[in-house]
Amino acid sequence: MSTPTWLAALGGLDDEALAAFGNRGLLRRAQRLVADGAVTVAEITDAAVDLQCEGAIVRLLPGGPTALRCPCPVAGVCVHKLVACVWARTASFPDETLDPGGPAPDVLADVLTWDPPTVNRAAGIAAVRRVAKESAAGDLASSLRVEPRGQQLVVAWPGSPVIIVVPGAGLAGMIVEGSHADVAERAWKLAAIVRVFAAHGRPWPWPDGVGDATGLQPAQREAAAELVAAAEAVIRQGLARIDPDGSARLSRAAQRAKLDDLPLLTRLATLAASQVRALHERNDDVDETAAFSAVAQAWALGRALTSPAPPAALYGATGPGAEAGVRELVPLAVRWWNAPTGARGLTWYAWDEAAGQVETATTGRAAGADPSFGLNWNGPMLWGASPAQLCSGPATLTGAERRDDGTLSATSRTTVTSTPWTSFDAEALAAKVNQASAGAAQVAFGRPEHRLRMILPRTSFGLGTVELDEVTQQFVWPVVDSSGHRHRLALDATPTHARLFTWLIEQRKVVAIVALDDEPIAVFLPEAKSIRLVSLSASSIRLPDGKASWQRRLLKLDTQRRATAPLREPNALQRLFATIGDVVLALAATGQPQLTSRQRDTLIRCQRECADLGLTTLATALAPLVGEAPPPATLLALRFLLDRLEALAD
């Protein structure tokens, strides 16, 4: 049978287009396979062409390179798909006008005949909203490059990847250079078509209710309201009595928020759903307080989004492709962790100068999964890079993607390139890192569960003597920073940590200590004309042998070397918040409609104390709780308020 005519568009893609579809390395490999005769035709019909290469059957379909199908396990674009595109150039066609080497079709003229409503539906509402907001904010035709090249149309503008229109393939068949999240990729494609229309003086009609750069759309408000109802249903049932339907309802609400382009609400709702699911599964990593706080935070954001004019920052939406591209990060720490359940993993912390925020990326395994997975300081663990490489200096990420919780994804599509440490301004970096995790950041939606700090020890006597807290069985390390503030850092009292502290004490100078809450996780040490980042849980530092003499040197176990004060002694405000939180959690956990006499008396006393201390907002929020049958909304609002007050009182 003759070659189908739709294959000509695939065969007309040049090397630049195929490199954008995959990458240059895969393209060179594909060209070698075709040249070596490694491709055979399995079947040709008008509807599809099947090729066999390296044991895989690649199916070619109308719709450009994105319509190719390959059963191999490689995520994204594999070499077999590029092999199919290269092979298509060699195919013979019954009509010479369809030959890939023949006259190029007028792709630009074809694009200008596309029907906007049809294109909008193909892009999806999330991409439509993103591009509509962008189009309302500026000149779409400014600095636009539209270049017919062979049998494709190349579109680009400042800040965009190269976007290629393939003849006859429609929006779905367009190629976007690089690796992008699904919605971001569809947004780039739609933005290119909208800009081409604008450059030729043609307006782009948006669906009803879309295109206004201010305010939420009705469907987005409905998504927020659905999340609010799901969160209240969970509390009404009781966290301790939750069943799979509760987390499933939260998951559905999170999915709708994602479809309606509310990324921040999606992230918080997804986290709440996972915490509630873990409660139902009796996962030791999650307690009722953490799950309650997660549900309360998602509920509060949903309520805020249903208000008449919510701030734009609460949408969490970004422009097309904002989740992808190159990110330059300064590493702060690598931490190897083991959860009580047996799960283990590695987390990388880094400072994003451009965004002004701390980024984290985690790779790990669940309990009992992949017994071969363990700490390997010099082996690939995250993005194909070793922990040693991730600590070796500033890193550039290419193809970075985000998880639903806002952290960087550990996907293999991301690559990392590290450069050696050169200049290092510890004081400036510490100021930025600490500011990003203090003040308003402590009460912002989606704030991290643990606070990351960078401590600069005072030059003289900044590093105190290690103490032993026998009650908590922890080593306590007092550190005075350059501003005179005293920190009490702690690690579990184990032989390994005793050796670690011995090693730290022997260092002549510590430039900076990176701590996660009260746990020191990394230190910056000076080197000749440079700096050295040392992970305290993952690096291959040579610790002392741990003999009894070393332990006596570290801990001369006498009364003067014992910790005389708890690591964290709660103040009066924190004790007040904890008392209220215990009662609220008891109601939320059991779904109990009525307070006991003791609970009511406790809350009345706390309400009076809040009024005396000037905590008017908290006192007002407590008022409905001491009445009859407090509704779930009252409990959620109180938990959300308590979380913010506790963060500020810390």
C-alpha cells in the first residue's frame, strides 16, 4: 500500500524541530539507527504506520510528532519516536507535491484560518485563563518572531521557548522546546497562536467570563466553594472516624481546583487530602493535629477565594510555562532522613535568588519498598546527581518541574549542572534566607512545615559547650550568632551524633550553620579562597573513632555539663494556645457536637485570658465555640487562627 499523505507533515520536520521535540543527543542516535537500517516497516494503512525498532513497535498517526505512540518505558520523548520522524523523511509519496522535500505549504495562512473557539477548547480552560490574563496585560505582538521554515512555522518572543507549528497537526501537534508541565505546555501553544493572530490585526475571542485580568471567574469560585464544603464534611465526620470517602472528596475538590487554574488551592487541598488519607490508613508519620492544620489551611484559602474581591496573590496562578526553564540555586543543605514508619529519603535545600525563596526537592522510598535504595554520597540520587555534587557549589536546573505541594519534583526530566564555589557572602545569604522564613512568611498560605534558618556564629565564643538533656535524651548545642541572639540546637543522643559533635568542636571556624527548626543539618566551613558545604546527615566526613575517651572529651558527664533548661520551654502565650488547641482538636477528631462541662469551662477561662491579653480576634473566635453544637466552620477557623498565632509567638 502507498504511503499515507498525512505522513508528509511528519517527514517535513527539520533537525531544529526534531531537536526541540526531543534533544540533540537523541536525534543523533535516531539518525544513526535509521542509517544503520535498524528500522523496518511492520504495517502501513491509511490510518496508521507501524515501525519496528530495537524491539519496540512505534505507531505513527495523523497529528504530528506529538501523536506518535511507543510502548517503551521511557517517560516523555524516546529515541524511537525520533527514529519514526527521521524515517518519515525517507518515505516515498504517490504525489510529488507531498514529498517532504517538495514545495513548502503556507503554514502561516493555514494558522490564520483556525477557529478560535475550537482552539480554546483544545487548549483547555486552565491554559485559556492563563493566556487570557497575559493578553490583558500587554502588547502581544511586541518583539514577536514568526518565521516560516521549510514545512513548519517557528514562533517565539522574549522569555518564551521556541514553538513550532506543524502543518495539519492543529494545536495538539505543535512542538514546544524543552520539558514543561501539561498545562504550561498547552498555554505556550495557545499563547503562540493568539500572538500570531494579534500580529496580523485579528482579535482573539475568549469564552464568556474569561479575559478579565482582575477577579476570579465563576467556575473558580465554585471550585473554592466545593473545597470548603469538602473540608467541613471531614470535620463533621470527625478526623478519628474518617473513612476513604472523606479524603476522596478532598481529592476531587483538589482536582477541580487544578482544572480551574487555582494552583495554590490545589496544592493545599492535595496536602490536606493526603494527610486525611494517611490518618485513615493509621500512618505513623501523620498525627491528627497535622491533618487538622492542613485541612484548616485549605479551608481558609477556599473561604478567602469565595470572598467578593480576593487578593490576586491567593490565586497562585502564574504565566504560561512558569514552572519550567532554567533555575539558578545556591545549595544550603542536603539531609538524609528516616521516618518512624521505615520510609527514608534525601532532601535538598537551596536558595532561589531570582524568586527570593528557599526551594526543596525530595527523593525517597516508602517503608519496605526498594531495599537497594540507601544513602550514597557519591552516587546519583536526585536528578542523576550525587549529594556531593549538589553540595559542591551553585547549581543550574534545566527543565525544573513542581510537585503539587510546591516543592521541586525529583523527575528524571530535570537536569542539574553545578559550578564550584567562588565568591560566598555568608552574611547576605543568611539575611535573605532568614527573612524569607520569618515575618509574613510564617503566616502565609502554603508556608513550609519546618522553618529553615541560617545561623552565623559569633567569632569569639559563639559555639558553646555541648550539653546532655537527659529528659529528652538529646545533645544540646548552644550557639550565639553574630547579633548576640542565643540558639539551642539539638540532635538525638546517639553515639554517631556524639562523634559528629566531637568533629564539629575540632573545626577551627564555622562560617554558618543551617538548621531545620532546632536540628542542625549542615555547616559551611572555610577553605582556601572558597567555602565548603558539609551535610551533617549525609556527607562522607571522617568522624572520630568514637572511643570512650572521645565521648568523655565531648561530654564530661558532670552536673555542670548537663542541660539545666528544656530545649524549648513554652511561654505563657504558647501554653494558652496549646490549651485551646487541645479542646478544638478533641471536637474535630471525634465529630462531637457538644462540649463537655470541663471543655466549656476551659474555653471560657481561655476566652477571658485572651481578652485580658488583648487578643481580641482570638477571644471573638472562641465565642461561638462555647455555645451549643459548634459547627465545623468554627473549629476550622479556630485551628487556622491558632496556627498563625503559634507561628508568630515562636
